[in-house]
Amino acid sequence: MSVTLLDGQYERIKGDLTTGGLTYDPLLDDVLDHVCCMVEEGMCDGEDFETSYARTCTFFSPAEIRVLQHQTLLNLDKRFQRMKNFTYIFGLASAILAIVGSLFKRMHWPGAGLLITIGTVLVVLVFLPLYFYTSHKEQPEEKRKPVYAIVGYLTLAFLLAGALFKIMHWPGANKMILGSVAFILIGFIPLYVVNVFQRSGTDKATLPYVVMLLVGVAIVLIFSNVRISKDTIDLHMDQTRLCEQRAALAEQATERLIREAGGMEDPLLQAALRDIHTKAGALQALIDQTQADMAVSLGQPGASLEEIKGKDNLGAGRDVILDREVDLQLKQDTRQWVDAISKLVTDSLAMEMIRDELDYLSPVGTFTFREMEVAESTYVQNHYQLSRASKSIALAEYIAIQSLLDRGN
């Protein structure tokens, strides 16, 4: 009896499925058979047709039917499936390249910049457009909102591009990062975060989420390598060159004074000049050797500041200045030098000028050579501080010798 009653309602069930949006005939036949089986099972358990059919319909709402048909058609679309597989392959490859590049950057191995650049370009220009396009296509027509894909792509693209430009020290990095922050605050947070929380209880983790997680890991690793901007590097390089020029001028002036003093008959004055000049030379040699050792620690012995690769490296200062206690030696030797000068130079103003020049010995200046400050400073920043100390020593030596000669005259 139940079968006869069910057969009499067959066309009704088929019409309801068609009205609900199920128009693909092979799928319609499969779903129709499945619904009839579920209704029949209910009727065999003692339910009447209407009760069993109403309960079955809760599993096949019009919205779920349209999603089912849409996903079925996409699964049968070989071109779309190839694009989807292509997307995942490129996503995995680009994320792995960026992660490996970040590891190379962290270890200061050659090829880091190329790996990070290729990985980031693949993410921005290949993976992200395909990912958001395929994700958009997988949504039913009524749920498609292009703004989600557009905002998501622009946010991640600007964020990754800004990180790449910053780590490679290319111009425009700050503008890109500011643009990505704007997209995050204006679009990504209100659109995506809320949506993720709403769907977190129903959606299962799938391959797209895993790929996006890897891309997120790549972004974090890339940003972990971003230390200082190109503008900051350029500023420290300019100031380093300025310090070197001033130190060279002071040393030339000092050599001229020493030559002029060569004809003086006062042996004590001659001995004092030689002592000041010798100890200043020892301090300069310590600084020069430290800068050379920092280049060696980066695997680039003999390279000039302009030629150094990895000017944002954090390890050179720690490995050379701190581990070898160069900072302590420089300050100790400088204080002994100043004490020796103070016994020779009687002009109090000259001594104040000398102490002002050697400001890295002052409580505030000592901050520059503190352990934490050196460890957290990049190669170019530590190189600048050493050049600044070299300039200070050269000027202090000139002041001391000029004062002694003025007194001798």
C-alpha cells in the first residue's frame, strides 16, 4: 500500500525538486530516487506519506538543492577542475618557495632574495587571482559577492608586495604596506573575519584553507625578515660617509700639525704628541678591524659598505662587537686615552670639547653600545656607530694636539 501511495506521489516529488531549482536531469533522477527511498523508509516505520515527506524535505531545502546542483556541475566541469588543481599546485609551490627563501634569508645563504621574489610574484600574480576566482565560482549565484574576492585579493596582494619591496629595499614599500593596512581596516576585517566566525561551526577545513594557511605562514616569515626600510639604510649610509669624510679631514689636519711640530726643540712636547697620536691610531685600528670583521662575519671579506649584501643583518654586531667585547674594549681604551690627555692638556675648554666629541663615553652615548642596542641594530646601523666613533676620535685628537701646540707656542 505504501509503495502504491508513493508511486502516486512520484510526479509531485519530482515537480517539487524541479521547482526547488534542480534542473540537471542525471542529478534530478539520483536525488529523486534518494528522496523516494527516504520517504518509503518513513512510511514503512508507520508514518503517513505527508509526515514522512515533510521530514525528508528538511534535508533537501531549495537552497541546498541549488548548492548541490552547482557543486555537481562544477565537479563535472573538467576545465574548472584543471584550473582548480592548477591553483592549488601554484599556491603550494609559491608558499614553499617563499618559506624556503625566508629560511635562506634568515641563514644569510645566497639566493634568498631570488627565492622570496619568485615565491611572492607567483602568489600575487598567479595563485591569489586564481584562488579568489575559483572560490567565487564555487559560490551559488545568490551568494556570490565580488567585493569579497576583490577586497581579499587587494589586501593580500598589497601586503605581500609591500613585504617584498621592503625586504628587497625597493622604493615604494611603505606606500604598499600603508595601502594594505587600509584595505585590512576598511575591507578585510569587517568582511572576512565576521564571515569566518559565522562559518567556523559548519565548514570543514579543506585544501583551499590549508593553502591559504601556508600563504599566511609565508607572509609572517617574510615580515619577520623585514627590519629597517631602504630610507633608513640610505640615511645611515649617507651619515657614515659624512663621518668618514670628517674623520679624514681631521686626520689630515692632525698630520699637518705633527709635521709642523717636528722642528720644535721641546722633547716633552714631542713625546706627548707621539703618545696622543699613537693611542689615537690604536683606537682607529680597533674600529677599522671591527668593521672589517663584521664584513667577514657576513661572508664578504674586504667588501665596502656599498658592496655589502645584507645591510639589514642583525648578526654581525652581535657576533663581532658583543661576542668579542669590542664595545667594552673601545670604551676602556678611550677612557684611558682621555685620562692621559687630561694630564697633558691644561686648557679646560679644550678638555670639555674633547669629552663632548667622545660622546659614546657619556651615559646617553653609552646607550649606543649597550648589549641590547647592538644586538637589535642592523649591520649598517652598527657600522655607522663605529664610523661615528672614529670621527669623534679623530676630532678629539686634533683638538688635543692643537691645544698642546698652542701652549708650547
